[in-house]
Amino acid sequence: MIKRILTVCIVFVLSAYLVVAVTAFNRKPDDRICKGVELVVKDKVNYGFITEKGIIQLLKKKQVYPEGKATGTINVRALEDVLSHHPFVREAECYLTSGGKVGIEIYQRIPLLHVFSSNGDNYYVDDEGKIMASPGQSIHVPIATGFIDRKYAQTELYSLGKFLQTDPFWNAQVEQINVTPKQELEIVPRVGDHILFLGKGGDYQEKFSKLQTFYKEALNRVGWNKYSRISVEFNNQIICTKK
């Protein structure tokens, strides 16, 4: 008798388990509640412009933060559209994960230069030559000032910025780029009380190579503050103006 009761109990428990399991298995994903977001920022090791806290704040501000909502009501395309307006987001992909969260993968935009034009413009140029709105935070990149329109910024200054990005020495040394009314380039270095005059744009590899050689062979010997202006405007010569 006891054995029969025990068998019936086991069968009852197994049946109840199967009912619950089948119900859970067949439950529509649309009925699940979103548990939050999982953010993956590509190239985060080299650049930390985008944080999970900042992304969550943006989504909440735009009233599209998905946590607590039924997954069936979440429009991932709308989330991507909101994120695309973030100044540092180059590309965003959103999707629902198997764990009941919204996955967000972001590729960052990398600023090369910060432009303060004489016409009042204030923006960044990124590593694809595109204009970035100023994000309201300080970014450690060279500053470009003077007579700069957006076309010049996206062509000539972009080329100069790309060169600086690939050269560790000059990337660290160049603090400011000034564009004269004749669209000639003046460089304000971080070290040394002088101006580096490049003349018209172009030939950056050759011009900066000459300057670096001059730094090593001349300035290291006579002092970094001996000259007020060092010009590599012309080929095969460096013209220096003493203080």
C-alpha cells in the first residue's frame, strides 16, 4: 500500500514538472520582461569615449531604456536610431539576447582634431574625415584654429590629422595648428617656445621628417628656445628666425 502511494506521488510530481517545463518552453519570448542591457564597445581598450553609464543615461533621457518592458514591445531599430545621434557612436547594433536583455554593440568615432574656427565654428573632425559635434567634454587631440571652413577641415586638416595619428612623436608634440588667411599652416608645439611654419599643406611626411632631424641635430645642441620661428616651407632648407 505504501509502495503504491509512493509511486502515485512520484508520478504526480513528474507530471507537474512536465506541465511546468512544457509551459515555460512554449512561453512566447514576447511575454518576457527585459532585464536590462549588455553593452559591448569595440576598441574600448584604446579609446574610452563611450561608457555604459553614459549610454543608459542617453536611453533613459530619450525614454527608450528597455529594462522592465516586455521584450515584444522593444523596437531595437528605434534604439539604434537614438544611439546614432550620440557624438561618439559611429555604428550601433541592438538585438534581444537569449538571457532576456538587449544587447548593444557600438563602434566608436575617433576624433583627430578639435576645430575652433575664426567664423565661430566649434567641432571635431573624426578619423574618417567627418564632422563631429562637440560632445561637451574635453578630448586630448590637437586644436586647429584660424581661417578654417568645413571643406578645408575635412580635406587638408584631415590629412594632417591622419599623419599625426600615425606618428607617435608628432602626435605628442603638436598642441595647436593655426591656419592663416592664406591657408598656410603654423604649428604650436608642446615643447619649445617657437612656431613651426609648414607653409601650404601637403608633403607632411617630408616636412615633419626634416623638422625631427633638426630637433635632434640642432635644437638639442643650441637649446629649444633659441628660435622664435622654424620654417620648412621650401624644399631642401630650413629657415630659422632668432629671438
